[in-house]
Amino acid sequence: MYKIKIVTVDDDPDILDVIEATLEDEYTVIKASTGQEGIDTIRREKPDLVLLDYNLPDMAGPDICAKLRLDPFFLHTPILMLTGKGEIDDKVKGLESGVDDYMVKPFAPDELSARVRMLIRRSNIHLDANPLTRLPGNVTVNNEIEKRIQAKDRFAVLYLDLDHFKALNDYYGFDRGDEAIKTLGRIIIETIQKQGQTSDFIGHIGGDDFVVITSIENAEKIAQDIINDFERATPQFFDEKERLQGYILTKDRSGIEQKFGFVSVSIAVITNRYREFTHIGQISSFEAEIKEIAKKQLGSTYVVDRRDSPPQE
């Protein structure tokens, strides 16, 4: 059973011990004592919540929070900041950097537990996070697209899913399939961190389906970089025998035994460069058609909606 994971960052070992003793029965608690260690630990562990001290030896808590909020993966991760001052200006700086709640040290353990439960509960209500990748789910994805439609932004939506995924699951089991999903999620996040902008959005609709919202100008570069990195990673999902022969032998959806090659990724790219969208249903309709075209091609590929072209003179 999955146990909610919390990373706590504080340079006071006594505070770290108190937090661990208070929360360890209910949560997995991972400790860090400096800002950089905290950032590295958070990026590695991808916690459900962060407890962050305001003053650390190498950097301030609000600066750490602001840095995390630039990462699409941690845009919605609840952050509870601890301060020994309780001054108004500290709280303002923290809230402006993206902190979700504040507590003043010393704190009562019961209050800490209550605040943590509240933040996690509120996060689960507002963010239908996928439990496998902790990325925003379908409701949040739809809301994000609708928000951009209403704002009349110019944007591109990349819809990604895996080919031969069912065959991989059937042959090796769900753990191997989960590994492929998590790898694709990680590659998407790393690509957006390198090529994207702070306004970009990543969502995990469910199963092996992901969504990226980005600028029209960056869309094809991002799609190609995701494909390149995933193609390098995909052989790892196969055992040596199947990796050498280049396929697995298993039944298709009709119950007929077939050869299936390495898992690949298909990407449909939809933009509003030359047309207006008025509701998300229009985008979904185009996406289904374009992704079907992409999935008919061999290997990993992306296809841009070719109806997205200037009107003929």
C-alpha cells in the first residue's frame, strides 16, 4: 500500500527528530538539513508534501520554494513553511514564493499533524494527481486547457501515449508497464525543464496517456526531444532474450499470437495558430484523429494537425 511521502528540510536536528516522531506512523518522512540537499532530495523522491524551514544555512526557504515552483512536477506540491520568527514580512515573502501554509516554531505536534492532513486533503481535492507520477490528472488537464481557451492564448497541446503497451503488460506484468509509464513521465518533465517555459503544463490523464501544453513555437522541438530520449530508454523494458530478438510474442486484443516490437510513443500535436478554439471538445476531436494517424506509423513519431495551416489565397 502506498504511504504518503513527506520531505522535511531543516538545519536543526532536534526539529527534524520531532517532525519525524510526529509523522512517521502515518507517513514516510525523509529528512534533509540544507537547502541544496533539500532540493536534491525533493527532486529525487517526488514527495506528496514538503516541510520547509524559512532560514537554512545555504539559502532561504522562499527561494527554495520559488525554485521548486518553476518545475512543472512540483507546481502543485503542497509546501508548509516553518519559521521561528512569525513576522508578517516573512509570511508575505513565503506566500509570494508559492508557500501553501505557515507554522511558527516551536509548534505543537498535534497542530503539525492537523496542518499536514489539511494540506494533503486540500491538494487531493484540487489536484486529481495520478498516483503513479504525481502529475495533474484529467480534471486539472481539462481546466488548464479551458483556461487558455477563455484567455484566447495561442498554444499547442501535445497528446502522448504508448504503442504496444498492452503487449508489454501482458508479457511481463503490470510492474514493467508502470516502469514504462514512469519513464515516459520523467522524460516529459526533463524535456520541459530543458526546452519549455514556466507557463508550460504537464498532465497525466491516466494509464499511458499524457498531455503537454506549451508554446506553438516549441511544440515540435519538444515532441522530437521526447521521442529521442524515449527511444534510447525503451530497450530497458525488455529482458535480454527479447531485447536481442527485437520483439515479444504474445496475444493481441483478438486473442491471436503476434510479434510486438519495442514500446514506442505516439504524439499528436494540436495548435490554434490559425484558428480559434471555443471549447475543449474541439481539441479532443482533432487529437483523436491525429493520434490515430500517428499510431499507424512504425516506431515513435509525432504528427502535427495538418489542417492547422494558413487559409488558401
